[in-house]
Amino acid sequence: MSEAVTIGKTTSAARGGKYLTFALGPEEYGLEILKVREIIGYMDITAVPRTPSHVRGVINLRGQVISVTDLRRRFGMPGIEKTEQTCIIVVEITSEGRRMSMGIVVDRVSEVLNIPSNAIEDAPSFGTQLATDFICGMGKIGSNVKILLDIDKVLTAEQVTAVAA
């Protein structure tokens, strides 16, 4: 029996499971499938003044107003023109004790993968100047690596508050 290693609040044994994988350029990322509410095609986004540059605005999804973040901008990547594969992943996040839906714009959705815990490694250390707490692990799939995100930390409380205001 393997011993679980504690990483923040998550143990390596608890990180295994199903992940929705998506791409931003050539990089592949994964989100825990239980955090994903739905995937929708790209739609018109209403800009909200005085929000951070990575916050694209809001959408009306069946009567619910949902804020939308451009994950490329959030990660400091250059923007690209949207394509027929560009989509919005609606995720459920927990911020300051409450659950809410938010959308993230991605280049394309790839697939749902079952990644066993023994195929997930800790995020590498890049030194103290670079915060990587939003990465819950690195999923090894064959010769490829998927960056597994903790979406609650990617979409920080600061951003949620800015959009709500």
C-alpha cells in the first residue's frame, strides 16, 4: 500500500480521478471533472468596466449572469483570434465559503481522462518568486504532461470580488 503525500489540503492519493483536458496554444491543462458544470460554444460577452484585463465580462446563460475569464490573459499568454473550437467551460468554484459559477475561455477542449494518482506528480518548484499554488499536479499521460489546475485558486477571491462589485 502506498503512502499518501500531503500537498496543501490534497493528498497525492486523492488527486487521481477524471479530468477534463483542454488546450491553450500547444499546452494541455486539466480540470477536475467534478468542478465542470458544462461546456458551451463561444458567445458574445458583455464587458464590465474597471475589471482586471483577464476578466472578459459576463454572459447570460439561461437567465444566470456568469462572469467569464480569459485563461490566456490570466496566465499572461498572448491573445489569439477565436476559432470554431474556442469555447467557454463553466466551472463551479468555491470562494470565501460560497459556491458560484464562472466561465473560462479556452482554445479548445480535448477529452476527459482518467488519471491515476500514481501518474500525477507535484508541480515543480520554480523558486520562491513564482507562485504555482494554482497547480495541483502534473499528469503524465504517455510522453505528454498535462498541467492539472486547482480552479478555485486560478479564479481567486480577489477576481471574484472585482467582478461582483
